[in-house]
Amino acid sequence: MVVLVPELSFLTGLSDVQKNSRTVKEVMWEMMQSPRKHYTRLTSLLQQIRDSPEASRELQCWGLHLDTDICRTQGHILPLERINLRHRSFFPEEDLSWHREVTKEVSISAISMNSWLLVYPRRLQQLAKDLLAAMRSACGAVGMQVGQPTVQELRDERIESYVKGIRSGLGSQEKVQLLVCITPRNRDDVYRAIKKLCCVQDPVPSQVINAQSLMGHPAKIRSVVQKVLLQINCKLGGQLWGVDIPL
């Protein structure tokens, strides 16, 4: 047994209530700053600590001293690596992002979805139709083909319904390339049950999509669907892009 002294313990991290998408995005935005901005903010923080009598007393209690300058070292800027797709190559932008290119150009190798299973609750029927239409609209740009899925519509949103529906759908076909499940909201218990079934009990590649991510502006939905297709391509054994670095 490990006993912690309450007076010497400090709460860190985010509570379950704070772990919503907006809070996480704000935290990621604070973390993903340029090196120069990091330096400016850290030196400003050190200055505030030094100018605060309360902070100085707290550091003295711990026997700590913070230098007002950040340690400097000699760095090197590496040349950009070329990203290769099937028909073209390019260099990424300064933020090292190439999502726009890989969603509008054909991947190095693309696997078509010819035999797949789509599972969703009955009340999300229209959303499932919109998802299928969006997938068929966006798949051509990355070199994929999306065929007509075997549909398994659930009466409710219970875990047992998902498990029973998936097993029934998998048993109705000789071979299923992929299982796509739409869940009504971000439910970890449903997600864990689906992944346990698909990874351990009846192994099959699976993609779980939160219905809330498919609601909103059409441009946002298209972006989500493009990312989902890229994930599916990888799970089916496709290759999105490559670089020239020798292995």
C-alpha cells in the first residue's frame, strides 16, 4: 500500500467532466505552438514567478531556484523530406501537414471496399445513408472504390444489440473485409465491446464512427469522411504515402 500525504499532493490533469472536445482542442492548441512562441511564453512565465513573492516563497520551501533564462543549445534545421503519392510528389508546408494533399490525390496503393458491413441504430438511418453517399463521393479522389455494404440495422443502442447485430452480419457472409459501426455518441463501453469482438472473438478490421462527428456543416462532414477513408485504407492494407529516406 502506498499512502500519500494530502498536504503534499497536488491534483494534475483533466477531470472526466473537463475532457470534452473543446477543452482538449484548447489544450492541444496551447501545446502546438511555434518554438519562438514557446520561448517567449516560458521566459514570460519565469519572469512572473520571479516577480511574485508568493511563488518565490513556495520555491524556497522546496529548496528550488529557477533561472530567468532558458538553457540554450546549438540546433540544426533538417531539410524537408519529399512526400510521395502514386502520381506526384511534394514537400510539406512549414507546419509539416499534408492532409490536404493525401485527401485529394491517389494514394500509393488503395484497397477497394467490396464486401463490408455497416451497423447502426434505427434512429440513425438517415445519417447512415448520408455517410455512405459521402464515402462514395470522396473515395475516388484517393483511388478507392466503395461498394454497397451489407446493412445491419439495430432496434436500440444497447451494447448487447451491437454485439448481436455484428455477429449476425458477420455470419451472413463468407468474408467481410471491414466492419463500420455508427455509435450515437462518444460511449467508451460500446467502443470497447465492439473492439473486443472484432479484435479477439471474431477478428475483422473495424471502424467506429461517432454520429456527432457527422453532424454540422457539409464541409466539416466531408473532412471527417476523408479522414475515415484514409484510416480504412490503412486498416485494409493500403499505403497512403511514402518518403525517400532509405530503410
